[in-house]
Amino acid sequence: MSTERLVDACVSLDADVLCLQEVDRGQSRSGMVDQTAAIAAGMDAVAWRFVPALVGEPGAEWRPATDDDMVEGEAGYGVALVSRLPVRAWHVVRLAPAKLRSPVYVPGGGLILLDDEPRVGLAAEIELPAGAGGRPLLVASTHLSFVPGWNLTQLRRLTRALGALADEHSDGRCVLLGDLNVPNLFVRPPAGWQSLVKAATFPAPKPSMQLDHVLGRGNLPGVVDGQAHLLPLSDHRAVTVDLAG
């Protein structure tokens, strides 16, 4: 995938805050670019952050990333958040991988056993536009495990951590966006959270299930619109939510 194609697709969503998963930094397969920085430039963003879940090459040699790998260093793979609104502070929640291999279906190759990878959540304290009032809104991006059951464990751990951050920094309000790797039939938002968008996202050409979710917590503005978008760069559809105010 060319960097130009990726940036054009992201810009087309016209989002104030964009949460990204499966993001490369310094990977040969994506031209050794920092994809987050390229997208941020295309969006005229004022704040952005890439956080690797692993350092090295997915599917080849890699090691779990640490917070020391966030800004500079070796090739990384993880999640990112790009914002056209100012960010007061950033927070990272690291999530351990499942200990056992799990079968994964590969088109044309059937089921194969794969080791799980570490996962990560990235949250930003977003400063709201003048007139919105109140403290910042906590917005988080994540990509959870493909291992059934373990992704739900990660979701509980992540939402607990985000809830504590939201209570401290944003009047309890938080929006979590990402590929939870859990079909909509099996997702029950943790206590205090609600699903903000109902839309099939996978597989992208003719989606039959929702793997990509937007969960909200606290006294959020009302949802004006929420939908899934077919973009020319992923096997998932992108999900957007428009909040009032």
C-alpha cells in the first residue's frame, strides 16, 4: 500500500480525531515511513502519537515493545491517534498476549496456529472546541487479540484502566474506538459503557459482522450519526461517530 493512498483514505473521513490500528513505523513493507506522521501531515493535525505493541517485524522477528520505544527506535507496529484538536496529555495501557497459540483462518490457507502478540491502548485527553465546556474528553484507540475469550479479558482490563483515567481527567467521559476482534453478537460493553455505533464492518466488501466498535462512557454528547465506510485499503470498514456539540 502506498503512503499517498493511505493518507488520502484517512483524510477522506474528515475526522477531528482519528484512531488507527495496525500502524507501521519504519517497516520495509510500507516504505520505511512513519505512517502516523504522514497521516498527521495530510490531516493538518496539531497532535499525534504512535505507540508500538511490538518492535520488529510482525510475523518474523520481534519483541514486545516498552514505553521507551514510543518516540524513536527500531521498526514498530501498533496503534496511533491523530487529532486536529489539542491534546493535553497522553496515556498508554499495555495488554499482555494470550499464552497459548490459537487457530486463525487465512484465506486460501485454511486454519493455522499462531502465537498471539502483545496489544496496547493509547488514550488522549482531547481539548474540546470553545463552547463545549467542561474538562477534556478522553479518546482511546486499541486493537485487541484475535484469541477468543482473551480479547474480552483485554477489553475488561482496558476499560477499567480507561475508566480510572476518565474519572481523574475528563469527568468520567471516555470514547474507545478500535478493532476489538469480537463479533457484535458476543460484545457486551462492560458495566458503565455503551455501544455508540451499530454497523457491520467485516469483511469490508460485504460485511456480515461488526468487529470494529465505538464504546462510550460517562455523560457524553448525543450521537448525531454513526456509520461504517468502505475504504480502498483494508479488509475492515472504518467506523465513524459524530457527537453533538
